[in-house]
Amino acid sequence: MLIEKFGRASALGVFLALLLGSCGDTAPPDALESGALSGDATAQSTADPWPRIDPAPLDPEVEAFVADLLSRMTLEERVGQVIQAELRSVTPEDIRRYHLGSVLNGGGSTPDNDKHASLEDWVEFADAFYDASMDTSDGKLAIPILWGSDAVHGHSNVYGATIFPHNIGLGAANDVELLREIGAATAIEMLATGLDWTFAPTLAVVRDDRWGRTYEGYSEDPRIVAAYATAIIEGLQGVPGTPEHLGEDKILATAKHYLGDGGTDGGRDQGNNIDHEEDLVRIHNAGYPSAIKAGVRSVMASFSSWQGQKVHGHRDLLTTALKDYMGFDGFVVGDWNAHGQVESCANDNCAPAFNAGMDMFMVPEDFRGLYDNLLAQVQEATISQARLDDAVTRILRVKKQAGLFEGGRPSSRPHAGKQEELGSAAHRELARRAVRQSLVLLKNNGPLLPLTPFSRVLVAGDGANDIGKQTGGWTLTWQGTGNSNEDFPGATSIYAGIRNAVEAAGGTVELDVGGNYEQRPDVAIVVFGEDPYAEFQGDAPNMLYEDEDGPDLALLRKLKENGIPVVSVFLSGRPMWINPHLNASEAFVAAWLPGSEGGGIADLLFQQADGSMPYDFTGRLGYSWPRTADQTPVNVGDSDYDPLFEYGFGLTLAESTETSMLSEETGLEGGAGASGNAYFANGRALTGFSAMLGGDPENLIIVQGLEIVSEGLSPSIMMADREVQGDSSLLQWRPGAPGYFAIRSDGGPLDLERESNGHLSLSLLMKPQRGPSKPVLAGMRDANGNSAQVDITPLLEDGDDWQHYRIALRCFAEGGVNMKEIAVPLELYTTDEAQLVLAEVRLATAAEGDSYCPEQ
Ligand code: BGC
Ligand code: BGC
């Protein structure tokens, strides 16, 4: 098996033994006879690979309670149960009127839109929603509402909560018991806010690290995911059959995103998984049997498709495989408006998803329309009464099992409002331990580590004192952007952790992000890496961390040239190609996204004051590390497996390994490639896009390089300077000469439909230099030549300095352009004299600031 095939037998063997030791049958299920789901004639085998799981017997008392309740519910009440609306759009009055079964708060969504909402605020909202659901004054039944939230690394939308390392770090920690403890701690912090249900764990087995959600997965290895699923779910919900199960210290868990989310083609978020059925089951389904046996009460359907068909509309996957074969008796919740992407569906109208087996619609805003449509669809039998009753039964079963009918108002429950339980010292200590266990030592020449705390230490890099950066996406805001240290009371930055360790021993620490120093340091610790991102914003074109002339590399090289030994601490949501950075560092630690307890880093870098070293590195790669920037996918078990650092790799302090200089050839042809959400940067079109000019939108000429190739045209384009020479482009329209500037996608149209209903905007970093004398229109154009244009002249009147101009994507969607097929993500048009200097064009999130959309 694996262990013989790939070097480092000992490390890998120990790694898996540790992981799998305590949990019996996590091996992929045996193939079973009888027909497969895909009917794909090219599939490797015709045997049906799906596991069969005998469901645990249902509790007759629960079932009788549910059946009785259901029999007394009107059609309207039943329809309401299958709808989940979002905090920013829903009111208690809606819950009463539509008998809604559930609410969620999406990423970065908080009571009163206050990022610093207090425990009392959360509990107050929970009470208000609960009260509305229990109100019988209209003669309807009292059915407690369920509130779900993305507590994906701790209760991560909540101010003051403990933030654990993201799952990629936990995967490297090789410790199932740790997962159990983190689950239990997260449950308590959620209960303190009065909430019932987390949308976690993510059981994606991530196979292409370009995916922006790579860090939400534990590993590329299905066995780790299977072993962890059991532990985290039992930590959150309790062990089935024991008194603690779904008791007052526990919450409901969600296994997501079913199925195949980690295996989309090219690592594209919400993309298409093209695996054969065997691989779909063996790799991507690996966590679900464990989750179901651990009693997970909900499963979230994936935005992605399997072999071209959206999972939300996939009856074979949602009903036959999950419910019939694997015996899942909880309920399937949809993902954020994902049903709207099923063929012939809209956000407020989608019988096909429900008929395929999705039991609860996550329909943040359009729940009123959806309610009316569902009601009509049951009345006209597009949806059968039996299907509706099955979904409602499943939801009520879970509510009953969770004790909601007896639980009383959220504020009356044992943990509610307990400030001392949110971000408690014990939870923070646990998170700090998780950080220690997750760090992977990639290089330690000398050996430079461990450091003595009596030294003069320089701490540098923009990740050193930035808790927002070390916590990553899905933290306080959806994408994790826009957070500062003040947003994290009780947390410790990596720098603060180092300072505490060094100063306690009598050494000195200097912090300078740019790596400048007053007195020559003995050693520099440089903390750098990816800025926060989450779903689809984080998709990357390749594994390149930064260009040859990137700022972090320059910093490392400057220190190296000055003869200062460097320890690099790399923050990232995935392995990345960083060979030049490795070469410029004596020691190198992959720290992933460690969360709020940055002290865990210093724990492994420094000896104690008495010279002892209580800890060693135990983290091992749960993801293979790429040898070149284009080496993706690369996964343990590949026939041509040749990564830079193998799956299971990780040095200890005890080992004295010298790492030699590595090749600095990226392996990429034609530059760095375009990031999924940027089209134009530093004044030029990114790879995969062309900048174009001309008078006829169907017939523009491409401008290459930045020399003036456009004389006589309107607009013309020439190089301009923003911060450094030539990092922007001046567009000049001549008097009375109408014309377009456009950015075209060369690799085929872009699908921005998902982005357009997620509060994203098209962001232009631009400076109006002269004019305009006539309106300036910013537009998007689809593959059929339809364009939607927004008059941005009022924005340009605000001043003549550099600004981010953000236009809501929804504005283009409403303008009638087909967001699924955007051929030109930006065109600028005016008819008379104007001068605009443009540096950057990309998508931006709501957290970056308001966006513009005039009344139409
Ligand atoms: C994500 C889910 C998440 C949900 C609610 C979706 O966009 O894909 O993982 O649970 O939003 O925030
Ligand atoms: C996310 C939510 C988030 C929203 C912002 C969704 O895709 O899942 O959690 O709040 O977008 O618009």
C-alpha cells in the first residue's frame, strides 16, 4: 500500500497509524454488486461502489411525536418548515407569517449588522426568532426554529470567540482526539450565543489546491477525512447512544458539501467534478459513511456538479445514494441559493431540487417568493405530498432529537449568555495546542531552530502582527477581509506570542514589518503569506505564491544578504510554490491559518528560559507540496507522484537534515497567470485577458505592451505611473470621438452568475484626470453581444485622486446581460473628451466598501 510506494516510510506510517489507530472501519467501502448511479458506459467498472449502511433504528417515541405533529400541520406550515432565510433579510414577523423552519446567518452576518455584536445581542435575536416560531396566536402550531451558522473554525462569525486553526492545519496535526475536543469547545461557544446548529465539518477531500476552499478540507487523503469526520461530529453532537448525545452541551453538525466539492475540474469553486463513479465514492464520499455512523443530523448539498449535473438537482446522489444506500435519516440542507443554479430553476422557484431529495432550501433573500411557489407546486402536484411530508418529517425529527421542543427560549438554556464560556481560557489553550500540533517544519538548516530566547530578535513580515491575516477567511467577515487586531479581543498575534516568550526570558524583540532594524538582530522571524479569502474569491490559476520580484522575497533576500539568519513562518490556505523563499531562509515553517492563538508559534520556535525545549514539531503534511508552480493536482497515490515534499512530510527538531538549494524555475509558461477574480493589474491585462480599444464594440483592436499603438484612436492608451513607473494606463478619449476601452476574456466567457448574487462588485482602481465632458458608462458584455452599462459619471465627480470605484455586479445582472457568459468583464465608453488612468480591475467583496448601482 501507500507506505511502501513512497519514501519516508516511517513518517507516513506513523502518521497514518496515529490517525487511524483508534477508529475501526474507516477504510473505503468495498465495492458491492448491482447497478451504478451514473450509467456511464465509460466508467472503469460496472460494479456499484456505494457503501450500504444499515440505519440505526429510529426511536419510536420521537417518530410518534413527529407523526402526530405533522398530522396537525396545515399545508402552509409544512411548506414553511422546509425554508431557511437569512438574518439580514428575515424578521420575526416573516417567521410568524411564513412559519419558517430555519434561519441562518451567512459569513460575516451578525445581529444588527454589527461586527462587534455582543453575546446579549445574539441571544436577544435568538429569542426573538424563537418567540416568533412558538407564537400560536394565529391558531397555528408552535414549532421551534433552528438557527444555523458557519462555526467552521470555532464560532467564527462571533466577536470574542476562540478561533481554531482552519482544517488544513488540523489535518496536519494527525490527532483525532484533538478534533473531538475542538468540536466540544465549539459547541459550548455556539450555545453561549443561543444558536443550535453549525454548518461544519467540511468533508471535502481536496485534490486540486487551486481551489480557494482548500483550507476548509483536512487533507487530500480520504482516510484522514474519514477518521476526522467521526471525531469532530461526536465532539459537536456527542456520541450516539450516550446521555450527552444532543444534550445541553451539544449542537447539531452538518457534513458538507455533498458530494465531490474537493474534486472539481481545475479546482474551480462550484465547478464540475468529472471523476468516475468509483473515484467519486472512494475519494470524495470517504467522510460520509463515518459522518452518518456518527449520527450527523444534516448534510449540505454541494454547489458543484458531478459529470455536468448540479448536485442540487441530482436525485441519484441526494436520494438513492445518501438516503437509500447510506441510510441517512437526518435532513439535506441546500447551500446558499445553489438550487437556483439547477436547470430551469431560480432562487425563488425550484421544485427539481426538492424532488431530487434536498429537504431544506437555503434561500437567504427570496424566501417569500419561494414559499408561494412551493405552495402552488404542492397544490398542483409538481411536488408530491409524500415528498413534502418526508422532508418535514426529517426536519422535525432532528428538532425533536435536538431537544428544541423542550429546550425553552434560547436565553433560558444553560450556556446562553455566559460570557466566560466565549473565548474562555481553556478553549484558547486548546486552540494554542492545536496550533503547535499543526505546524509543519519544512526546513531547518544549521539547525537554526530552536532559538534561544536570550537573543535579539527581529520580527518582520506583514503577517507578524495581523490577527486578521493569521485567521484567514470565514472569520468575522465572509472573506476574512477588513479585520484588524482590535476586532479580536483576547487573541494573540504571532508577534505578541514571540514577544511574550522572548521578553519573559530576558531577550529583546523588535517589530518592523519591512525588516528594518536599529540594532543588528541575531535572528529574524519573517511572517508572510496569503491574504484572507474564502469561497470563489480564493481560486488561483496555479500554485505560485508571488512573482520573482515579490515584496516578501525581496525582504527575505535583503536579510540574507545582510547575513541575518531567517526563520520564515508561512501563512497560507494551501501548499504553494515558494522555492525562492525556502532558499532565502535557514528555517521554514508552514503555519497554515492558525487562528486567534498566535502564541502556539513561539512555543515551537523558542527554548524555555532554562534551555529546555518542551515541545517538538509533530505536524505532518496532509497535502502534498508542489515541486513547481504548475504542479497541480498532485496527490499521494498518483502514478507519477513527484512532489517537493511528500504527503506525510515534516521535520522534527531532533532530526538534523540539511536542505539543499532548490530550483527557482517556476515551471510556468507565459507568466504568472490570471487570478480567478482579477482581470487587469499594474496597468495591464492579466494573462488570459486582452485589453482592447476602438469605436465598434464588436470590432476592437488588441493593445499589447504599453507603447502607444493606438495613435489616432479614441481612446488611446499609454503607460502612466501610480506608485511605480508604468503601473497604470492612461486612457484618452479625443473631443467628439466616441470609443470603447474593453477587457476581454480570452479563455472563453466567465461565469459570474454566482458572484452576482453574492454582493460582489466590479472594482476599478482609477483616477479621473481630465473631464469627462459627457457621461462615462461602465459595462459588461456577454458572449451574445448583449451589454449592460452603468453610468458612472456621478462617481467621477467626487474628485481627481486614485479611488476604488465599485459597481455592484447585481447592477449588470439587472441590466439584462447574461452573467453566466461574460465575454467582456469591463468596457468603458464615452463620446467626448475624457482622461482616465486605470491601474486595476477585479471583483471586490462588500467588506471592502459600498458599491454603486443607480436606480434604473
Ligand atoms: C457556502 C457554505 C456555507 C453557506 C452559508 C455558502 O456559500 O458554500 O459552505 O455554509 O454559504 O454561509
Ligand atoms: C456566503 C455567505 C455570505 C454571502 C455574502 C454567500 O455566498 O455563503 O456566508 O454572507 O455570500 O453575500
